[in-house]
Amino acid sequence: MDPWLFFAALALGCVGLVMVYSSSGWLGSRTAGSWEYFLRRQAVFFALGIGVMLTVSRVDYRVLRRFAPHLMGFAAFLLILVLFVSEDINGARRWIDLGPVHMQPSEVAKIALAVFLAATLARRGEQIRSFKTGFLPPMIAACGTMLLVLMEKDLGTTVLLGSLSLILLYVAGTRASWVLAAIMVAAPLAWSQIVNVGYRRERVESFLSGDDYQVEQGLIAIGSGGPFGLGLGNGRQKLGFLPENHTDFILATIGEELGVVGIFAVIGLFALLVWRGLVVARQAQDRFGTYLAIGLSALFGMQALINMAVVLSVMPAKGITLPFVSYGGSSLLVSMASIGVLLSISRRPEPWAISNMRGRRREPKARQRKRVSQAPGRDPRGVRPNVRKPAPT
């Protein structure tokens, strides 16, 4: 399997483990009475994630193609379930309480949609250039998933899912005019979701006026770090000044303690991960593997780009975490599983029987014998006649 892809994911996970401990120690001591509270939880999920990644990397990725509809149905079930069983946290319903663990169904939905679209587009083939049979069915499935995520008050993930869908459709060969038309239809809908929802409109107004407290504190952290930082563990903004400094704004803590050098190191690791993912897509054995590798790589790249843009005050605040680095068990497990899928594609494994049986039916033995007996060059008994080759002239 691709060693550079494995190294990039493992390095980002290790950076995340160290920075979660550094950024959440004070918060853990205040809320849970332990400086290592968030570190222990993240370490458990990181260890589980490594096991999941290595296990998935040994599985034939074509199994996902066969069970793509089932995976998409399971993700839709979780997205509906969270609307009824979750509690309202900061105006959103995104988490399912499983006791010691809080699962975020939208994380599962991102991977499920990537698998489903890759399988659908690979099966459609040249039909993707047709609007009714190629472009419309995948967009309907994507829009249904986006609608469920939007009902959870998660506009950032909704935009991420829409971008993933259009990227895969364009790569598969759909017409660029349809992609542009979809963007033109989605833009006013997204704008209405911003201006007609109070807290989203306030975020945009705060961003335009430069008066967003959280972003301002994040910029103070990065600015005080300078080129080489204040030193690991010496950050001050994490002492109750910067909200969500161990989740959405962990990059600000990295900039404060490790400086601009640390931020560029994280950007370099993400660039390496996305680049190797695209190399895996180019070298995949089939179209499903190519589309799936492109989709997963695009997810990692876009999510990291949005998170960094928010922290650096390039765009309004969104509830998007930094993959592998931010605190969060379900996000880390899903990210590591996705890397396992990319590693499986890079291995180019032999097809498993279970992954190569989609749409096939076992023929009765009598029909098989009849088909063999009627094959050209065979007599009714199924024996190939002994035809002597002409002598060479």
C-alpha cells in the first residue's frame, strides 16, 4: 500500500493527539477535573482508528461497491434518527448520545455518499452524459442527503456534500454546463438559508464587520505565536479566551505554540495526503476505485481548506473540524477508515468473490450444459471436434 499516504495520515493523527492535549488541558481540569480527560479519550479513538485503518486496508474495496445502497440507506437512517433522539446543542441537532460516545451521523453520511456516487457513476458509464439517466439520479440522491443534513442545522457539511457531488459528476464526464447550472440553482438557496436564519446572518455580519470574537481571539493566538511559536504548551489563548480551541479552532493553538512553521507543516501534510490520494485514483484498477479515491481525497482537502479559511478569517465561521487533528471520536474513526479505503485501492488487491457477485445469478446446470453444447466449434455432446490445421505452404 502507499507508504506516503499512510505516513501523512499517521503524522496528522499524532499532531492532533499532541495538540488536543496541549489545547484542552485547562478546559479538562475545569470541566472534568482532569488535565488528561480529552487526551485519554482522543488516544483511545486514535488507537481504535489505527486498527480500523489497517483492517479496512486489507479488505477488497470493491465490497463497498456491492453494498453501496445498503450503506447509503444506513446513513439516511442515522440522519433521520438524530432529528428525534438528539438534544439541541447551540441550535443544532447533530449528535447521537451513545453513553460515553457521541456519534455524528453526518460524518458517516459523507463517506456513504462518496461510495454511493462512485458506484453509481461507475455503473452508468457513458450514460453520465445523459441528463435523465446520468446526471439527474445521482443528484437526487445527493440532494436528499443534503436536505437531511440541513435539517440538523449544519450548513457547512451540506455545502461540503454538494461540492463533493458536483466534483464527482464532473470527473465522471457530465457536461460542465449542467454543473454550472446546479451551482446557479444552489447559490440562491444557500443564501436564503443564511439570511433567513438568525445566527447564520449574525455570523456573516460579524465577519463583514470584523467583529467576530472567536475569530478575533484565533488571530491573536496566531499573531502572538510569530514564526516559531511560544513553545509547546505555552499558549495563553487556550486559558478560557478562545472558545472551541481544541475542536474547530485547534489550528489557532498550533499557530500560537508552534508558529507559522507549525501551520505550514500541517498544510504540507494535508497537501501530501490529497496528492497521494489523487495518485491512488490515477493508478486504480477500475472506475469505481478512481471515483472513490477522488471523492475521499476531495473531502479531506475541502474540509481542511474550509477549516483553515475560517480560522484565518477568510470566510465566516462554520462548524467544520480539521480532519485527524481536531478533537472528536466519530470524526477521527471515519477519517481513519477512509484512509484505509484509499490504502486498499492503492494495494490493487485481487477481487474477492463477495465483491464480484453483484447482479450475477447462478445458472442451472442443465442450462450451462445446453449453452456449452451450442457454442461454436463444439458438437452436441460438448466435445470440440478434432480439426486438423492445414499444412504451412
